[in-house]
Amino acid sequence: MKNLIKILSFNTFIPFFYPALMLPLRSFRKKAINLLNFKAGDAVLVPGVGSGHDLSMIPDYVSVTGIDISDVMLGIGKVKMKVMGHEKHIKLLKMDAEDLKFDDGTFDRAILSLFLTVVFDPKQAFAEVVRVLKPGGQILVFDHLLRKGTIPCTISKPIDAVLSYSFASVTRTIDSIIEGQPVSIEEILPGDSVGFMKAFLLVKDKQPDQV
């Protein structure tokens, strides 16, 4: 039942206040997405796509697969993509990000926008994203994630244990989430005027014969 509360939240009240909440961050999110080195024909994964706020910022010369656990938000997203004429290169699917139904090395890029602070198990979800990404592929993380050592673990762990069942955590660190994964942080960009949000550009390690 780990995701039942989150599924309920994202199928009821969140789809209605989320657009207003995200509007002030639109320019920052666009700047963050532009960090990605998109190439024609790229396969792009967007876990936790919601109602598709970031999709119009992605070039139409790539193929986008967005996934989410919310039927309501996916329904809104599909209508928006059809109205905007983006449905030809964007596919929206219902799927649990902690158990991606894709083969290893399927995607060239991934966009994790306000995702790792709301998913139930961010380490598992991030590991799944890394698994389905090609070696050398890019991952953009845009979120209110802390750096390791910002707050004591004795405080953050108990708080996060409670918050992980609700809408979003405010105590998670990017370092703990990516620990042990074959990725490196290439760039960090401030994501708002007060420094609460940040964009992290990560790259999956290449295999030795690909270096």
C-alpha cells in the first residue's frame, strides 16, 4: 500500500492546485531543460510527468515518453498535448516509476522535474531511470533537493519517514539518492531567485570501451 496515499492525492486535489503552484517556476524550468543536449531522434523519458507542464518545452524533433501513476493528471496531459498538437511525438503512459517496464538502455535523456521529492522511494526510482538510460545519457533533475550535510541525518531521516507518505518531502538530498549509481553531476544551476530549487545535470557513465 506504499503508494495509495500518493495515488489518492494525485487523483484528487493536486491536479487542481498544481498548475498555479508551478506557474512561477516556468521560466526556471525552461532554462533547466535547455541544459540538455537534445539531438534529433532522441528518446526522452519523463517520469512523474503529471499533466505535462514541461512537455511543451521539449523540442518536437525528439520522441518523448511520459509516465505517471495518476489517471487524472495523465488525462489532463493527453488533452493538453492533443490541443497543442504535440501528440505525434509524445506518448503518455500509466506506470510506476519504481518499476519501469522498459528494457535497459532504452532512452537517451531523462527529465526528473519535481519528481524525486514526491515519489515514495526516490533511490529505487532513480535507479530505474539510470537502468533504462543509455551509457553517456543525460539526466536532468529539477527539484528542491538538499546537498549532503545540509541538515543532520538524525533530524532529516525521521522527518522524511513521515513526509514520504504525503505529497512531497523537503528533507531529501541529491547525494543520497544517486549514491552507488554510475552517474556524475556535471552542472548545478539555481532554479529560483531564492535558491530553494536547483537543477542538476547528470550523466550516466560510459562503459570502458565507449570512453
